Amino acid sequence: MSVWLVMILCGVLTFGLRLSFIAAEGRVRFPRWFRVLLPFVPVATLTALIVPELLLANGVLWLSWQNARLMAGIVAISIAALTRSVLWTLVGGFATLALWSGLIR
Amino acid sequence: MSRSATQEFWAGVRALAPLLVGVAPFGMIYGVLALANGLTPAAALAMSSILFAGSAQFLFCQLVGVGAPATVIVAEVGLLNLRHALYSAALAPRLTHLPRRWKLVLAYLLTDEAFAAISQREADGQPAGPDRHWFYLGAGLALWGGWQLSTAVGVLLGARLPSDWPLDFALPLTFIAIVVPLIRDRAMVLAAVVAGGVALLAVGLPFKLGLLAAALAGMAAGWWAVDKAR
């Protein structure tokens, strides 16, 4: 199958997910288990993307203070928890990565 | 007094602006990654409009690069983007009064970043006037423009971007900025810990299926915690 066709399928699917509740509001009742599950979807999927980026180097676990990405991640998580500011989280994370990479070199 | 449509629109743009610090490198590295995995520049650019979802575009390129079957690609992108159904559910009650064309446009523009900006709008204490949807449009369009521009820069510069710039770190950082404020109770902590743990354990699975397993395990853990507490 061509890349374009797969891309369009993915795009239609994604648009459908984004439109789902907006279009169905007031018309469809969703089952309880579904409404319970839904709030966990962003946290579960995004954390599954974040954790390997911080803890794996070339597919191998790297738990060490020399792992600059892990250190920058910890700083970013702390800033996000304390300030809830997107800007400071991003700036603090990038700055820590740059400083830490420089320090341990 | 509630804000006018113009004020709401620009408030939306301003609420989204800080996220562009992460979106710009994220978009550039996507452009580089797309070409490196064999996509044509036209396909790489079109995907930013057709899919318009950074993490899913990353995943799509990586799966094309390893020759994953079409069914696997569609299933994984679908699961990864399932969270947009939550954003849709959260936004839906505020859009009921709008004409269909507004609903279609705002649904298309509904991303992690736009949702994060919208959540801030809900918390900022400003009265919710009849023109609040202009805020959503402002935030959505600001992200759309920033994403198209930065992915285009990535596609144009391609391999000429210095490879020692850690642009890819924008992906986990942006998601940290979005996820951490969402974690407010123990069930959320459990969902995050389980998803992260399974993501590490299952990293060896082919076609990035570990991501799928981790996301499902995290959702199940959260659901279990809520069910047990009831």
C-alpha cells in the first residue's frame, strides 16, 4: 500500500477521534467504563513516549547521573510540577541538558 | 465584562505561544526524520496538514522506516491519537451552540498543545463569554502555523541541521510540560508509573508495539485504581 494512502487513512482516523465527542455531544450516551478510562488516555500514552526518551540510550537502560537527558527530564518534571508553566519547563529542560552535557564531557 | 471575539482570538494565540519553544525544534527534527526514513519532501510536508499530530508523525516515519505493515501503522497511530477523543469530550459541551463548520474546524485544530492552552483558559478566571470559541481558534491556528513553518524548515534544511543539536529532546520536554499538570491524584500517578514501566520493559518489541502495550497498561492501571476506590 502506498505511503500516501496509509497517511490519509491515519489522518481521517485522527480527525475522526478529534471530532468524535464534539459531533456526538448530546446525542450519544457513553458507557461508564469508557468515561472512567478516558481521563487516563493522555497520561498513559504521553508517559509511554517520555520515559524511554529519558532512560534509554541506544535501547539500553542508562540509570546514571551522567545521563544528561535523565537529569534534564527530572529538572523539567520538577519545574512543571512546581510552576505548571510550559515555558519554564521547556527552558529549564533544554538549559539543564546543555549545561549537564557540557559539565560531564 | 466578557472579552470580545478579537480579544479572545489573541488571548488564544498568546496562551499557545510558550509552547512554540518546544514545537519549533520538534517540527524541525520531524522534517529531518521524515526524509531520513525515505519519505519524499512533498509527503513529509503534506503529513503535517493531513495528520497534524507531532508524535504520531514521528511514529509514522519510524514505522515506515522499518517497513511495518500498513495495518500496524494505522492501528498504532490510532491508539497513540486516542487521547484526542478525551480532548474532544472535554471541549464538546462548550461547542454545542456553534454551527457545524466551527465544530469541524475546531476538531481539526484539536491537539495536545491547543488543549493545554485551552485548559489554561478554563483556569484563568476570565468570564466565559459567548465568543470563547475564538480563543480556541486563536490557539489552534497559532499551533498550526508554527507546526507547518517548523516542519518546513526541517524538510528544507534536512541533513544540514547540525547533528549535535539535541532537537529531538523537544519531544519528551513538550510532553512533560503537558502531562505533569494532568497528574493530580494517585490513580493518575499509577497510570503514569505503569505506562512508563511497561514502555521500558517492552522496548524490544518489533514495530514499536511496546508503546501500544505501555499505553494500554497505563490506562488499565488507572481504570483499576478508580474501580477499586469506588
